Amino acid sequence: MDFTIKNGWILSLASIILSYAPLLFGGKAVKRLTFFSWMGQRGKLFSFFITVFSILFLLIPIFCSITENLPLLICGIVLFVIGSIGTIISYQNYFTTPLDSVITKGMYRISRNPIYVFLSISIAGIAILCASYVMGAILLLNIIFQHPVILEEEKFCAEKYGNDYINYKKNTRRYL
């Protein structure tokens, strides 16, 4: 295995930092982000597969080389950077909103699920940088499996936050 800058391991490291480092700075909001007792059996099953996919997103780049194809390289970098910046801003919006409030600021003005959206964009960038069809297929499955979980989450939020969430839902798209 080649652990030079040409190998995708650096992308795995960046992905780990992007996905999990914000949890170190989230304070009490981390509990809200990781609280899933409201989730039904179906949502828990889909979440299990999403976790498996997440592990694959971290492992696959280790076994890939970063593409030398300039158009793919540029496209992958652009998507990764956009996804990374959007994810970081979304986490910041999430963690700075009071725990008893609907998150409606920043990226949450354009999407009810910006962390999911921007992480998916950054993973698409990594898949392109690794020229990995397998990673692209797993990303597609991840997006498909994530949708029912998001629907359950929306039901929970409507019950927890009432009209505040229902009005937010009417005015803000689910994804983009």
C-alpha cells in the first residue's frame, strides 16, 4: 500500500476530520445530534446500513490512488471543498442554535438537512478524486437509505417543535 500524497488515504483522513471533529466542539448540542431513541425499527435498520456505508467511505480511498485526470481532479476538488465548507458551516449553525429551538439559520435557511447534503457532496468529490465507481454506487445507496431516516426525523421534529417546525418545513426545502 502506498501512503504518499497520491494515495487516497489523505482523503479518508480529511473525511474523518470533517465528519467527526465538529462533535468535539458541539457542547450539549452533540447530544441532540446523536439522540436516536425516537427512531422506529425501520429507521434503525436503515441507520445501520448508513453506518456501514460511512465506514466504507473512510476505507475505500485508502486503497485508491488520486486521479491524475485533470478534469476529474478539478471536479473532485471543487465538490470536496464546497461540501466541506458547507458541512462545517452547517455544523456551526447546528451547534449554536439553542437546544429547544428549530434550527433555521445559516445553511438551514436553504435546506432542512444541510449536513446530509454537504457531506454527500464532499463524498461525491472524494469518489471522483479516487475515480471510484464503487464509492459512487455506495453514495447513491447511502442517499436512498438516508431518505426514510430523514422522513422519520421530520415526523419527530414536528411532534417536538410543533408549529415552529411545521412552518419552517413549509418554507424550506428538504434537500436543496
